[in-house]
Amino acid sequence: MRRAELTETRKNFTVRSQLGTEQRDYVYLGGEFRKNARVPLPYGQHLSLADALFGEGGYSIRTADASQIYVLRASPKPKEIGVFTAWHLDARNPAALSIAARMELRPNDIVFIQEQRITTWGRALDQFLPSLVNAGLGAANG
């Protein structure tokens, strides 16, 4: 009888997980990751900063500034809304990655990677040039 009960409990857990109704804790990845995402923390284990940086496709080495990686953690006290702690990692130094392997992420942590300055400039041009070309075409047809 105990085995049937455990089997049913496992089956119910699996169904709730598939439907997204099982309570989970998440870490959020933003900025220059290949895919900004909400990553579930593993049950009964921890997720390190290195896991977040190199899992889920990792971060874009082409556009990310590896010297500007941040972990943001909000205060757990409800009265301290807007209060947070920020850690900075400069991953250009390989020794710093050993710190990332030991830093345990907690529920609702945000891992953010800043874009390179040239990426910011390139994106601004990408937005500006089409409007400039369209304005020129409008003036030529006008």
C-alpha cells in the first residue's frame, strides 16, 4: 500500500511540474545572455553563479562585457523594498571564475551582464540609420 501511495505522489508531482503549478524558486538572467530567462533552482541542490553563466546557452562573448557581471539580491525584509545587495564579477580574470563556481544563487537573485560599449553604439546606429534612410527616401520622393 505504501508503494502505491508513493507512486501516486510521484505521478502527481510530475503532472504539477509539467503544468507549471508546482511551487518553484527562480533566478533571473538578464542583459547579454544568449537568452534572457527565468531559471528554476534545482530541488535539494544549489545553483552557482558559474552554472548560471555557462548553462542555458551561456552569455554572448561577442556582445557581453565580461568585466561587468552583476548579481543583485533584494533584501528579504518586507519593509526594505528597493534595498538590495550587488556583487560585481570581472570574469576577464580566470581566477574570478573560481569565485563564480562557489557563489550560490538564492531565490529571486538577478544575474545581469552589461553589454560592451561598442555594442551599445552599434545598436544605437542600427536604430538610427533606418530612420535616416527613410527620411532621405521621403525627401527624394517628396
